[in-house]
Amino acid sequence: MDNLSGHAPVLLDAVRRCLRADSEQRLVDATFGGGGYSRALLDAGAGGVIGIDRDPDAVARGHVLAAREPRFRMVEGRFGDLDRLVEGPVDGVVFDLGVSSFQLDQAERGFSFRFDGPLDMRMGADGPSAADLVADLDEAELADLFFRFGEEPKARRAARAIVQRRQQRPFTRTLDLADVVRQAVAGGRRGDAKIDPATRVFQALRIAVNEELEELERGLAAAVRILRPGGRLVVVAFHSLEDRIVKRFMAEAAGRVAGPSRHLPPAAAASAPTLALLARKPVTPDAAECAANPRARSARLRAAERLEA
């Protein structure tokens, strides 16, 4: 566990191996969160680590680390703006995608229906909240959002139930929304032990609120622009939407064309490669890590190396 925040970074050994931290390496932790990757890379001997996050709480934790570690610098911002926030070239960039355990455990952030909290879900301090989307989108827009970003097979039922209920009173709390969604998609049941019926709708809202998939596409392209030849790009994804984007981006950048996806536009024609894949298949956590940290179960690590321009 990272003793800065109690957060357990996933696939930590694989990340360290891929980034080859040493005293000459200048590395970027593009999703600082609880600081687990940054601290591990510093402990491994990295010459310098730059942390990036748009979450004010994560930025505050980063400044605590920077105050006691001169090789670390914290930068506030979106990782989609990576090439503006960090002056290249750098030797490695790592992304740990999705919401952090720290955010999920804070009821006031509204990311989880494990607690009753405001229906917010914003990683940063700006833009519309989940409550705003639930209040403003029409039934068709909500259904499309739940299907595309949550892969919810009963998206229309969930959207219809939300629109009907909000005519009586607005949604402002996480548990209120979760109860309505459960009733719509599962008759009020919580489902099996693996997934709560409200999970996919909450995932879809979080992705939409934070523009996560658009940010990922921008961030991957920005990372390649600041990597020096031989530098490494490492991405840990936790659900299929993210992993498909990462897989396709790396395949195209390596001169391959990934297969079609209903979530992505048609692939562009292959151009001169800018990346070399470090492995064809993703790295996944072993049974011991999954037992120690259940969040790791869905993790997929993909990595590539920057080629000469």
C-alpha cells in the first residue's frame, strides 16, 4: 500500500520493469492519484518524476511529496494537455486510468453508490456534474450515454425511469439514483456478487462528466509527442472501453491497424510507425495480487517504445 494515501497501485512491478527507472530517467506519472507509481519510481532510482492530476485533492497530496522529495514535481492539469504541461523530451509516461480508490472512498465526491453523497463525480473542480447530466439530457440522450459508455443492455429502461422520476423531484444524491436504476434494470434487486445493477449507469455518467475517453485519446497522442526515442509509454486500463482505445492507438502507432469497434470511428490508414509494441498481449495481474487487491482483477497493462522520428 502507498503510505501517502492508503492506495494500492496496480501492476506496480510490471510498471517499474517497463519504465526502467534509473538516475538518468525523467519520467511522467500522468495520473498521480495517490502517488503510488511516483513513489515507486523514485524509490527505484528515477532521476526525476513529474506528477500530473486535475483532482485538487491529488494535487495537494503531490505537493506534500514534492516538499520532501526534490526529484519530484507536481503539476495540476488534464493529462490530455500533457505536452503543454511537461516540457519534453521525457524517458517514460505511465497512465493509471479510471477513478482512483481514494476518490471512490470519499462520499462527498459522489463517485460511488456505496455511500450516500452528492451526485457529483467530477475529477476536477469545473464543468457539469452527474446531477446536471441526469437533469438536462433527454431520454434518448441518456439511453445512448448508458449504452455507449456503460455498455448497459437495459439502457432505455434506465433512462425512461430516470426521466419519469425527475419530473417529481430532481436527483441530487447517489443512493437515490442507484435505487431508481436498480428498480428499472433489475426489479430493485442488487444482482449477483460480481456487479450491482447500478454499476454500468454510474460508470457511464462518470466517463461522460469527465470526458474520460476523449481525454485518453488526447493524452496518448500527447505522450508520444514528448517521448524521446527509446522512451516508454505504459498504460493500465480497467475496463474494455479504455483498453480498446489504448490497444488501437498503440497498434496504429506501431504501423498496424486494429480491428473495428462499435465505440470508435473507422481506423485511419497505417502510417510510418512511431511506436514499437513491447508485447502483443496485455500484462495482467496474478492471482496473488488480485486476492490482495480486488481492484486489480480487471487491470490490463499495455506498453510500447518510442521509435526514432
